[in-house]
Amino acid sequence: QAQLVESGGGLVQAGGSLRLSCAASRSLGSINAMGWYRQAPGKQRELVASITRSGTTNYADSVKGRFTTSRDNAKNTVYLQMSDLKPGDTAVYSCWVRSTLYLDYWGQGTQVTVSS
């Protein structure tokens, strides 16, 4: 059984929007931080956005003002609303979860492709 189930990737034109979702299994226990990383071909993985259990958010400079992350603690789910997408946002986006025991879990990744 997958521990993190992602959905919402796809192909979109520049300027468009996409929403990613990631549901974490209850088997992971109590969750502290949740977020999203991305990796483009030939580039290092980077943290796109994160959110603590209390709702404090953090964003990469490259997505500030365009991306918004949120979470539903009751559903163990984190979201990434992406707007004004650019071709440079094309990457595999992976959900990340850190438990209160400081164990990290990763989703399998979902492709986001932005065409110009």
C-alpha cells in the first residue's frame, strides 16, 4: 500500500494553473511538516514549498506569489496550487512528509509539463 498518493500533474500551457494533491497514509503516524520538491532534467532537486502542522509556509523564491501550499490535517493531505505556470516550472514534483519522529517519506512523483 502506497504511503503517499499524489495526483494532479499534467500538461498545461504557460500562464495556466494546476493543483497537486498528496494524501498520506495513516500508517505514517503523526505528521509534522509536509511539502513539495521538484526536479527538472539535469538539475538538482529543490524544495518548492513546505507547510508545518500549524500552517507556517515556506516557498522557493522562484515560485513566491505564484504557488500556494495548504494542508488538511484531518485528511492527512497537502496541496500545491500552481498559477501563472512557466516553462521553467516543468519538472517531476514529489510530495514530502516528515513525521513527528523526524522520519521522511517521499511520493513517487508526478510530472508537470508547461508548454510555451
